[in-house]
Amino acid sequence: MTALQNEGAALRTSLAGMLADAIGGCTGCGVCVAECGFLKLYGSPRAIAQGYDPEDPKKNALCFECSLCGLCSAVCPEGLDPKALFLEMRREAVDRGFGAFPEHKGLLAYERTGLSKRFSWYGLPQGCTTIFFPGCALPGTRPAATQKVYRLLQEAIPDLGIVLDCCTKPSHDLGKERFFQDMFGEMVAWLEAAGVKRVLVACPNCYKVFNEYAPQFLTETVYQQLAELAPGGVLEAVGAPVTIHDPCVIRFEEAPRSAVRSLLAKAGRRVEEMPLMVIKKDSRREPFDRGKLMRGLVAATVKRNVDPGQLAALISDVEAELHNSFRYEISAKQLGDLVLTRLKALDKVAYVRFASVYKEFQDLDEFTGELRGLE
């Protein structure tokens, strides 16, 4: 019996809705499963939702094995958000007393340290409207760097304040919703009362928390501010190239990601993005070739009212989706599907032409079946 069928269960309204969305909306296409070790082990979001039982301790433990990286949500062709579903399952588990695991003790102890009186401090000068919120990791591991960043920021913002505290993202992600709301809500209320309008964060998790749960503040990363303070010119690249690992939690946040790259360029470092590799049918891996894809699209749009700019934008959109989802390997089939989805909306004739080559139709029935799908 699933949670939706169990009429005696006092299930969270939000969770019930998410379960229904997963069961009704997930097609079991396998795109997210192919990208995720957790889903490879337990099945599609639909399968997990169908098998969910809030009274079963094992079912409640399952959602804690997800890393909440958001890759499943990024690649879902149906626009579902399995990450939000698994987080809501965690909250339900905590409410029912199933959310305590010994593996979490170290993380929660680290959070308690960040919240303690010994390690928290609020320093807001007269007239302060902007604060530097470095989070836990930076001041805990690099106190000298934290002080240096604060001094640099203070040159541009003389009345800059600093707040040493924890945003309680660990408790948030472990489903301890009430504790998170109490602790973070108390801090937000204090900052509002003190006249704070803008928050500069060093931690991507703090950036996510403030943006999502304290929209009354303008939240930016210190990288954005430092990029503005850095000299305007870009130095000639020297030394080995740098490859950046963008944190999963800011997967769709373009501003901080661009700011980091801008800072490196101004410092004379060349950023080399991780290459996108296409896995062929025979398991060979080849670098993604934008020109090759463009030639295929141009051939498919001969004598159609589609200009090269639209095709270039289509390819850029595919590349952006792959980079935003941090997918650096993709099968030729998956890549073709991403292109076809966009081409279908652009020009149906070009879609059929491109599909006839990409899908390698073997006979007339396959071709006419594709045409029927356009009706």
C-alpha cells in the first residue's frame, strides 16, 4: 500500500502532492536514472513514489541516501523536481521519528559549533546596511583569508558589517525543518530589525539558503563584489589553465559562476572548462563537435524558413543545459533527443529530416510512425 492509498496516514499535504506529481508525471524514461547512482540503485522517481510508505522505517531511510545534488531535476525532460520530493520525504521521516541516524552526528556537531556563542559574533557598525556572512567553512578553516576578504570588501563598503553564524543548511537538508526555521528565522528577524538590506556570502550553501528563505535581502556572493572591485583589464594568461568545479547547489545561478571566472581572467589565469564527451554506439568517446552538429542541422533545414542564428541558439541552449546539469559525458542518443526536442518546436519538417538520419529509420513504417507523432 502506498502513502496515497493509505487513508489513515496523516501525510504532509505538500508531500502528497509531490508523490502524485511523481507518479503521474514521471514517464520512467530513464534519463535521470542513467545519471544518478542513487536512482540506479532504487529506481525512477515514479517507482520510489509508488513504493513509498511513511510508516516503514526502511522506506523513510531511503531518501537520506540521495545527495540532493539536483542533477535529476536538471535533466528531467518532464520538468519534475525529484530533489524536492526526496527532501520532503526527509521532513516527513523526521516528523515521524525516523530521521535520526548515527552517520549524521558529525555534521550536526559541526553545525552546533557554528551556532555556539563561542564561534558566533555579530559586528554591525553604525549605519550598516550590508554584511559579510562568511558562513562556517571559510572562517573555520581559513581565518586569515576571511579577515583579508573582509578588509578588501570594507575598502568599497566602509560601514560593512560581519556576522559569524551558521545558516543551518545541514539541518535543512536533513529534514529538520522546524529547527531550521526557528534558528534561521531568528537570525533573519534580527538582521531585518538592525536595518540590514544586503548580504554578501562566501559559501554557496549560504547563498542558496538566503536567496530561498530570506528574499527580503539582496544576496550576492563575495566573488561578485570582488569581481567588481578588481581592475578592469584582463591580464595575459600565464601558467597552467584552471578548471573550475561549480558547486551543485548553485547549478542554475549564473551570476556567481560568471564572477569567479571573471576574477580568474583579471588575475591572468586561463579557465579551461571541462570538455563535453559524446559516447557513441560502439562505446567510443568523442569530444562534442559543435560544427558537426551545425552541419547536420543546416542540412535538415534546407529551403526552410530557419536562419543560422536560430540553429546556433538551439545548439547553445543544448550546451547550456548540459553545463548547468554538470553533465560532461552524454550518449549520442541522449544528445540527439535534446536536439530533436528543440528542433520539433522550431520546424517540424526539419525535425523529421533530422530524425530520419539520427534515428536511422529502417523502413517506411518507422518513418510514417514518426510523422503520426507530430499530429
